[in-house]
Amino acid sequence: MTTNSQNLPSAIKQRSELDKFLDRSFVWLTRIFALAIAGTLLWITLQVAIGAWPAIREFGLGFLAKSSWNPVNNEYGVLPQVYGTLVSSFLGLLLAVPIGVGTAVLLSEDFLPSKVRIVLVFLVELLAAIPSVVYGVWGIFVLVPMITNLGKWLNAYLGKVPFFSTPPTGPGMLSAGVILAIMTLPIITAISREALISVPPSLRQASLGLGATRWETIFLVIIPAAFSGIVSAVMLALGRAMGETMAVTMLIGNSNNISISLLAPANTISSLLANQFSEASGLQIAALMYAALVLFFLTLVVNILAEFIVIRVKRI
């Protein structure tokens, strides 16, 4: 017993040194992983910029203001594609955010039995597992005919409104916006639901104790408390929508023209890359790389803006 007692402090000291070594190793390992992610991002950016350099040198910032895309004459500009990317993404969010946040409220509160909520949560998350090309095929055979019939009615009765001034001929901006709304719904719903669930129960109980109704508690207490998480969900969905390729390519019409009408065909940067990269050569490759660089910076700006909004909301 005496020998064991004398050896006990030494064993504790050795274990403590081992714990410290493991802690330091874990810290350095996580730092290496973080630097590796940042290095990978910079490496991708550098490679795309090198590929785009001939177009950057040839067109400069005028590349963003030109509407012509003519490989025969080596005339390139991405203004219609930037416009189509932004409009289709924001149109998708305009449709998806109310539905997504409403669904998150439904699935986070006790409006439905527990077993029904579990099934609905699984079905919502299952939407994220469907490949984008499947959404595109479904959109061509189901969504586009529905949007075309709706567009004809809108054009007939609301044709003087600029948004419906063009008679629909098939795929167009509205079809792309609707498919993006469907594809971003799982992101908005899942993250918003987690944000709503994480609100402390004491806030809800305090609100009800002061005489607020259930809906007043939801809209005036719970949603404001989870607002930073909801904003993060919306911005993450916006980044997903801006980078979506296959489904949008199949439904947007791929027309390099700018039209305010939602029923007219349009184009996005992702669709441009998907359609032309395989057959491109010479300066056209550099122009496509330049367009990819523009899309990269657009998504980067969205993520920076999202982080800024979340920080400001948390301070409030």
C-alpha cells in the first residue's frame, strides 16, 4: 500500500502531461485543417484567375457591362447572365422564405402530434437528397407546362404589367425561380427549425405569463429571438440558388437577353458555363473562366453580407 501511495503522484503527473500534449496536438491539428480550407479556397481562386487572365486583360471591367456573347467575333460580356443569376435567385427566395419559415414554425411548435412532425421533418429533409437533374426533368415535363398555362393567363389579363408583358413560349425566368424555391426549401426549413427550437423555453413561458397569446408569442418573441439563425438559413439558401446549375439550365431558356418580364427566357452564369465549356476554345475559355470568377465573388459577397447581418442582429 505504501509503494502504491508513493507512485500515485507520479502517475497523475504523467497523465497530466499526456493530456496537455493531446490538447496541444488537437489545437494544432484543427489549425492545420482550418488553414488547409483557406489554402484550398485561395488555390481555387488563383487557378480560376490564372485561367481568366487573358479575358481580364482583354475586356477588363467592361466584361460586366456588355451584353454580347459572340464566340465567332470574340465578343464577350456577362451582364445578362449576372442579371439572370441575381433575379432567379431572389425570385426563388421570395417564394421559398415565407413557406420555409412557416413550415419551420409548424414543425417546431406543438401544432401537430409528435409522430406526424417527425414524418414531416423527414420528408422536408428528403427534398435536399433529390439530385438537381431530377428536379430539372420534373420541371420540364410538369412545371413548365403549368407555368406556361399560368403565364398565358397572366399575360392576357395583366399584360400591361412589365413583369408579365412577354407571352410565354416555354422555359423562362419564372420556371427557374419556382424550381429554385423548391430546391432551397429544405435548407431554409431545416436551419430555421433548429434556430426556433434552440430558443430558451423561459422566453416563451415569460411571454405567455404576461398575457400574450400563442401567436403573439411566436411572432413577437420566438421569431425575433431566432432571427439570426433564420437570416443565416436564408443567406445559405441564396448562395445555393446562385450556384445551382443543372435544374436552372434545363428550365430558364438559356437566352442571353435582359428582359424585365418573368415569363421571358433568360440565362445565368452557371447555365452559361454548363452549356459552353465543353465546346469552348481560345479566348472563349478565358471568358468562361472570367464568368466563373464573377460568380465566385458574387457568392463570396453573399456570405460576407450574411455574416455581417448575423453579427449585427446578435448585437441588437
